[in-house]
Amino acid sequence: MLQLELQLFAVPFRKVSKTRGRKRRTHYKISENQTTTCPKCGATVRPHRVCKECGTYKGKEVIKKEDAA
Ligand SMILES: [Zn+2]
């Protein structure tokens, strides 16, 4: 006997038009970069990154800076 293996899954009822998809995506926006202040020099830095101004991370020197030494 012929046996068909059917796999049923959710299928969109109809195509989402260009306009409809674009309208939905009008709410997609890029957010501004998060920033924190360096505990050592107080400069604005991105979180979880070494401070560009004094070369420290979590208060410890990571990169040697000639002028700030
Ligand atoms: Zn710093």
C-alpha cells in the first residue's frame, strides 16, 4: 500500500505585501550606543571595553600609555 508521510506545519495564509512588511518595520530602530564613565579618569567609555583615554579596565592598567604614565 502507498503510504504518504505528511508533515504539517504552520503556513502563512497569504503573502505579506511589501507595504505591509515595510509598515511593520517602521518601528525597527537602531539604538544609541550604551556608555559608562571610566572609574579612573571619568571619560565616557563603552561598557566592557578598555578605556581609550587611560588604558585601564576595571581600574587596572591594561594598555601602557606614554603620556598618562
Ligand atoms: Zn579612563
